[in-house]
Amino acid sequence: MGTPRLPALAGLVFAERVTTLEIIGVVTAFAAAIGAGVAVFVWARNWRRRIAEETTTEEPIETYQLMLDEGLLDPQEFDRIQARLQRPPDVPAEPPSPNPPSENAP
């Protein structure tokens, strides 16, 4: 009964260290994967915002000009659209008239 138990205890301490290091490695890898996912999400969101900011008002005007040239749009409607697109964003829109003219007016 006088057998030394020190080697057995040393093996348990070493085994616990390996298990602890495995757990730390898995948790670190999981946190890195979450961090990479968040980084990709933020990058994609900023990329979409940059693309949205780069669009100019000239593209829609050209589209409406083409529609006007093809006869799909009235000149008065084109003028209203052009005025709306060229207006600075801080200027409030004109309120609609209370009685819009009807197309079947005599």
C-alpha cells in the first residue's frame, strides 16, 4: 500500500491541461469565426452604402429623357421629375394642389 501515486497525479494534471488547452482553442476559434462574420457583415453594409452614395441624379434624368424621347412621358411630367431630382434634399417638396386637374375636364 505504500505505492507512490505521484506519477498518476502528474498524468491527471497533464491530461487536464491538454483538455483545458483544447477548450481554450475551441473557444478562441469560435470567437474568431464570429468576429470574421461580423467583419464581413460590416464590410458588406459599408460597401452597399458607398454604392448608394455614388449614384448620381443624372442617371435617372437620362432614363426619363429617354422615356420622353420615345413618347412614353409627357414634357410637363418630365419637367416636374427633373425639378424634383435637381432639388437639394433639404428643400421640402411642394404640397399637392387640393383639386388636381382631371383628365376628362371639358
